[in-house]
Amino acid sequence: MLRMTNIIKKYGPTLVLDEVQFAVEAGEVMALMGENGAGKSTLVKILAGLEIPQAGTIEIDGHTKHIRSPRDSHAAGIGYVAQELSIVPSLPVYENVFLGDNTLGILRTPRVLAKKAKPFLESVGLGNIDPLTYTESLSVAERQLVEIARLLSREARIAILDEPTAALSDAEIARVKSAVRTLAGRGCAVIYVTHRMPEVFDLTDRVTVLRNGNSFPALETKNLTVDTLIEEMLGRRLDNMFPARSDGLQEIKLQLSGVRGAGLRAPVSLNVRRGEILGLAGQVGSGASSVLRLIAGTIPLAEGHMLLDGAAFRPKNISNSKQAGIAYCSDDRKHDGIFAGRSVPENLSAPALSIISRAGFLSFGKERRLAEYISSRFGIDASYFSRLAGNLSGGNQQKVALGKWIGINPNLLLVEEPTRGVDVGARAEIYRHLRELANAGLCIIFASSDTQEVLGLADRVGTFFHGELVRTMDAADATVQQISKDVTHATEAMA
Amino acid sequence: MFLTKNDHQPIANEASQAAKQRHLRNAVLGLCVMTAFATIAGFSNPTFTTVDNLFVVIRAASMTGIVAIAMSFLTISGNLFALSASSLGALIAVVFAVTTSSFGFPIGLALTFGVAVLCGLAQGITVAGFGNPIIATLAFGTVFRGFAAYLSGNSIVRIDSPAALWLGTARPFGVPTQSWIFMLCALVCWAIIRHTKLGRQTILCGSNPHAARASGLNLAFVTSSAFVFMSVGTAIMAILNVAQFSQAKADLFWGYDFDYIAAVLVGGIALSGGKGSPMQAALGAILIALLQNYMLLNGFSSGLRMTIVGALVVAAISVFHIMQGKVR
């Protein structure tokens, strides 16, 4: 039904899509997979009319289509649900269902439109929602479903869903999945971009893998396993997601005694040793990241005290904690992790400006060597140096956001969500680099809502629920089930 | 331990060359626009291309240009621009005239720069503490203008200082002092932004203030320093003006704020911050002066001149906006 041939897309000198072939048939769900930076988003944006390729043809039902704007894309029957939702929260649900639809005419009463919207909402499992309610009262998953209802209302023949479940919980994911099945059941060709393995095997008929801008022939999902799929994406075997743990206990680096601050309902006491990785497991708002922020000095200490290398420590702000050799990386790299409009070396040297300057003057030679040193330690390709950080893929941005702290030679690294929005390959690399740093004597504390990650990366685990530390345990003794239980049903676990 | 020379990678050098080529292309583009304009204008009016007229243009660009160069620190640091420059100029002019007539030129000069730094700090700390540079500088502008009127008793303050007169009217090597100082300011400020730690901090804070704070940079310090640069630049302009005419008044530079901002914008410095260089502000000032000069020589009325310069600013903002979209 849809056939893309020899698609070439360049950003400046960088080849993002190199003669990519891609085809989907009506009624099938096609997974589009690949590491960050492989070209998935670019390919679907070309279909959505948001990017224009330098070469290649797009055919729908055998007719060549020239898609040069979102309008062309609509006209060709393509519907696109972007990662960042295009829902207007301040409008009623029915308005969002028909957003951008110009065929409704001038006379449009809310009641008539609501009635028209109802069947579309029902078919995506939102039958219980009154189309007249305001969209802001809906959950993220429900808003996602409203977008899918919009595709139905437009009678889109090709639906593109770009990581629709990235921010959703398991129960919510199930609703999105059934809506996707509805779409495919109506003869729609669905292109499903995701990083999540379970959905691929559960939902899709075939998988197209992109690797470094090259496409590979589509594979039948039923002939694949998780391991073979990861190998396809990486182009090599992934031996071990998580590196081996360290052994040998060293002296205590940081001691928290009964500390409390914003986001924590009960005092927290914790120890962490040099060379150790402490993983704090907890969902959003559980207080796990509040502990990191207290240590970093971005939120004030309400009670309790901290000992750093045995001496009292009470940071007032980031500069304080940075002087004490503490590096802090928040969970939102776009917001405060990277300088999107500046080059990679400028990003990497940002916390270490004193090191690369003398008497107030910068040394570009030192900056370059610092950037090369960090890049070699953190697996950042030096060919990215002339690129703006904002133009890198999510995985590389995360490496830059984390790696920039190596420049100040920290002795305590605090990381929130170390691999949010990072693909499998880059994720394994980040784990390996963090472990190497710990082996070199660095003490690392990270907070994560990914149970697997906490269990795999940490030496010791602390579980958080509702602003309280549930317990700490050795990662070797912990199980995924136990951690999941702790972070969701704390009362049971504590009883 | 990263400071070992042997791990230089050729690929990284290639990358930096690509970046250099990009900068070069932008510079060449700017020069082409100017040369093309000068050539066309020269054909239609031969006076335009005479050496004398070139001096006139640079001299005309100097006063606005010095302030625009200083103002670019604010824009690059992500604080848009100040609406207090003209009023601060008036206050500084009065302060310089009063102190010079009382204590002589050298002490007057020192005191005036002291006042300029204080005015910069006051604005910088206010903006760093309470945010919005537009509202804050609008209010400070009123304070400065009012205080200038109070200090001068609303009358003309005259000075009689040969040193000041030399500063205002001399032509070392045939070029007016104003133009020398303009070019010097452009060079020094370019070097500060490009080659110093403070300059880099300014760029980073403008690029992403949240990431800058998270990296341990001191935003309040950077904002304050940007305002101090802006105030000192304004002071240099005001002192040169007083020196030239040997007098100061509280209503000096009235309505000039747009000219300063226009030079920054026509120079192509992004209002979003974190990009650009003071050199661009200097070029912007020269470009506007060229245009103004051409229109004067051809007898355009003042209303028409104003319309055209305004339209140029609108065009500049639009063109740079579109170009940024393309580059990404």
C-alpha cells in the first residue's frame, strides 16, 4: 500500500537516511525500530510532511505522491501522532477529535459535533468519556487515545504512531494497544515506532529495522526473539546489558542521617561507599530523586545532617556541592542537561571552565583535549564535535549531559534517570561507563523508575514509596518482584 | 590527566574546520551585502563612495555602535536588551560634566566610570533577582533620566577642559577619536566573548540558563557583568559626546534606544541569547549608518528615513529567523 524507495535525507554533511526502502501493507502493524539516531523519526517525519527528503519516491497504492507539507500528508491519507502530543488541553474532547478538519463547515454546534465524535471515541475505548468535557481533565494515555480517534475521524489510511507509550504505565499501554488493533482491523496500515520490546512482539506483524540510516528488509515478528531483534538493531551481539558488579568494600563516602526536605515525608538515613553504585528505586514523586537534590543542594535540607568524607556537609546550591566534588545530572536533559544551541566541546567543558582557562582566558587547545578525553571515556564520537548538542540523538545527548561532569573529576556522581529516552545500545554503553567510573573510585548514586535498571546497575538498592525510604538491600539479594512491590505497595512491604 | 598532547584526533580537526567554514560563510555574506549596497549606492550618488564620506559614516556609526557593542553582552547572555541606555547616557553625561568642572578631567573621568559601574551593578542585580530586563530597565531609565535632570538643575552644564576637548575632536592619523574607540571596543569585546572564561559563561547562560545553573555557573554574576559592560559602553559614548560639545544636558540622547537595539538586531544577534558576537553589533551599526548616510545624501525626508530603518529591522529579524530554521 505504502512504498518508499531510495529515500535520501541529509542534514548538512550528515547523511541521516541512505537510500532507505520501506513498505507497509493495508491492515498490518509495522514496527519501525532502531537505535537513537538511526533515522526512525526522520523517516516518519518525511511521511508526515515535516521533513523533505533530498531524493527518493513515495508511492501510495502505486501512485507517486509528493509530500512537501503536513497538508500534502493529510491529503494523501496519512495520519501522524507525534511523540509530543498535539492536543489542545483547553478545548473540549470533540474539538480535539476534529482538530484541523476543514470539512465540517461553518455551522458547527458543540452538540452535533460531540455526537459525531462519540463513535470514534468508542472505537478507541473512550466510550466512557463525554466528548464535551475539557481535554485537560484527561490522563496522558487518554489524550493519546484521543489522537488515535482523530486518525479514525479523518479516515487516515496510513497511521504513524511515534513512541505512543513512552510515558505510559502498563495498564495504560494495554488501552493504546487495543486502539492500535482497532486501527489495523479497519484496514489501516499502522507504522509503530517504539523502543519497547514487549509491544513489538505483542502487537506488530512485521519489523523494519533502521541502523545508521540504512534500512534492512522487513522481518516477520513471529520469527524473531528479543535477542535476535536487538542484534538486528545493533548490528552485533549484545553480550550483557549490565556490567559486572564491583567487589571489595571501601571507606564510607557520604552518610545521610535522618535527612528530610521537600518531597520527603519521613527522614532518610543512608550510607554510600567509594566505588559503590547505589540505586534508588521509586516512581515519579516517590522521593528517590529528592534525596539526590538534597545532596546536590538544589533543595534545602529541612532536618538531619550529612557527612561527606566524615565532615559535616550542607550545600546551599549547586556551586557549593560542585566545589565539594559532587556532580548532579537531572532527569530532564533538554531542560537543564545540555546547551542545545552550542557545540559538543562547549557543552563538555561547561562545568570545567576554570580547568580550561588561565587568568580568565580560555585555552581552546585545552578545551579540545578535555572534550577528547571525556569522549574517549564516555564513547562519544569525535566526529560529532562540530554538531550542535541539540542535533544529536537522545542517547548521545545523554552521554554529553553525563559526560560533561567527568571534566571536574568528581568524587560523587548523582544521576536521575540515567537512561531516560535512550535506546538499548546506548543504554548498555552508559551502564558500562558508569561502572568503569565506579571502579576508578567514584561513588555513584542514581534514582530510577526502571526496576530492571536499578537491579542490574546498582550494588545496593534503596526503595522509595510516597516520600519514604522503604528499605535498603544488597542488589545481589533483591529481585525485580520485590523492588516493584516496594515501590508500589509500601504499606504491605513494611508490615 | 586529559592534558596530554598525543591523543589529538584528525577527525576532530576536520569537524572544527567545518564549524570555521560556517562562520567564515556568515562573515563573507555580511561583507557582500555591505559591498553590494555601497556599490549600488555609489553609482547613484558619487559622493557616497568618497573617503571623506566613509569617515563620516564610521563616525556616525561610532556613537551608536559603542553602545550596541556593549548592549550585545546583554543579548548574548539571554537578557534581551536594556531600554535604559539613552537615559543612562544622559545621566553619565551630566555626572561627567559636573565632576570634570569641579575636579578636573582625570578625576572626573574616574568618578564617572565609577558611577557607570554602580549603575550597571544596580540594574544587573535587580534583573538577576527579579527577572524581566525590559520592565526593570524601563524603570531604571526613568530613574537615570530623572536624576540627571535633578543633578543638572535642568540646565546645560558646561565644561572647559582642553583634555576633554582633545578627546572629543582630535583626529589621530586622520581618523576621529570616536572611530578609534569604536573599533577598539569592537575588538576588545569580541575578544572577551570569544576568548575569556567570562565570555564563555555569558554565552552558556544565554544558551540555556537552567543548564548553566545546573553546571554550577553563577547566573547572577554573569547577568550583573553584562549590565556593567552595557553601562560602561554607554558611559564611553556619553563621555565622548560631552567631550566633543563641551556641554551636557539631561535630555541628551532622547529617543536613541531604538537605534542601539536596531544595531544589535541588524547585526543578526539572536534575541534568544547564547549566539552571536559583539562584532556583529558593530557591523549592524555600520550598516545602518551606511543606509542613513545614503538616504541623507539623496535628500530623503526624516520621516522616510525612519520608516526605512524600521523596516530594515523588521526584515533583519525575519531573515535571521528564517535562516535559523533552515540551518537546523
